[in-house]
Amino acid sequence: MPVTVWLGILQGATEFLPVSSSGHLVLAQAWLATATPGAGLDVALHVGTLAALVVMLRHDLGQLVGGLVRVDPAARRLAALLVVGSLPAALLGGLVGAALATWLFQPAVAAGGFLVTTLLLATTPSPGPAMRGLDRVAFADVVVVGLAQAAALVPGLSRSGSTMVAARWRGLNPDAASRLSFLLAVPVTVGAALLELPRMGALPWAGMAAAWGTGVVALPLARAALASIHHWRAFSVYTALMTVLCLWAS
């Protein structure tokens, strides 16, 4: 089986959990003694899991698009929130992504990212009655979550983990935090794909298909696991182990 297929399976299995799929790709390629993954392959495999995510979010995305067509104020506000929340990652990725890609995609860097992820997961606040839903998200909330998403360009620093923790610290309930995190993944992944497309060369279609197929299976399992704060914090044990493995591989 081609290496890109194995990497696609790994991507699909880890993308929606707070364990950094990009960090796993860095470690896997270090162990397989293949070329450094770089942003191009990472983005291509993320496009595969994006397709699975769109299937899951089809109701939310359909309502958003329909609301924009009807000029619904709530849909327009949500769209504006997603644009604002996507700007930090878009600006950082566009300005420094290509320049830092070779340096970022190394096991030692991923080890630092996994360590930060471990600390974030272990300190996630418990849900409370005063936490807000997605309909009460403020622009200040999406700025903080967007900055967390931009920081997650570093392998090992989980995008889903950092954005959901940031949303929880801002007072959003677990459902709103996960939905906002997943919705923000759509524009940032599409933007990254468009940015990297001229440099990608031949697309790893088999790996992207494997990422999509595994993601479809893993996504509902991930959502079930994330419903409990105890299960959520337990992922910090796994990411701590990944920190050690990345240090060993560096």
C-alpha cells in the first residue's frame, strides 16, 4: 500500500480529535524515513478530511447558505463571525507559511506543539450552566478562537483542540465550541488548499480518498468522545506520550 494511503488513514483517524493530525504526519514520516511532509501534503490530506467534515456539517452549511440567500440577519452575522475568525490563520499562513514550512515540519517542533496541546487539554474548564450557545457567540470570541487556530499551524498543536479550548475559556458550551471549531475549519482548509495548489504538483488522490473514508468513520466516534469533559482531558495523556515520541524521533 502506498505511503500516502497510510498517511491518509492516519490523517482521517486523528483530524477530528484534539491530538494534532499534522503532528502525527510528521512523526509517521520520520519513522517511515520518507521525505519531510511539508505544508503541501499536509494540506492535501486535510482536503480529504474536509470532505468528510462538509458531510457532517451539511445541515449547518445549508442553513448558512440559505440564510445568506434570503439575507437573513442571523446567517449574515454567522458568516461575518467565520470570516473574522478565519483571518488570523489566513494572514499568518499567507505571510509566513511557505517560508517556515521546512522548519515547522520537524519532530522536535511537533514535540513542542504536542506539549502545548497537553497543557491546553488538561486545563479545559468544565461546562457550566452559564456557558453560551452558538447563537450568542461574540466577535471577541471568534478573534480569540481564530488566533488559537492560527497558532495551530505548528504541527503537534491541535487545531481542533486549541480552538475548542479557546472557545470553552471564552464561555461557550461544548456543543457550540465544537461546532464553531468545525465551521472555522472549512474556510481555513479551502484557503490553505488554494494557497498551496501551485506548489503541490501531483495530488495524492489515493491518500486524500483514504483520509476522507477514514474521516467519515472516525467523525461520529470523535464527537461522542468529546461529549465528556473526562474523556476530553484524558486525551492529554495521549498527547503527552506523543511529545515523548517526537522527542525520541528528533
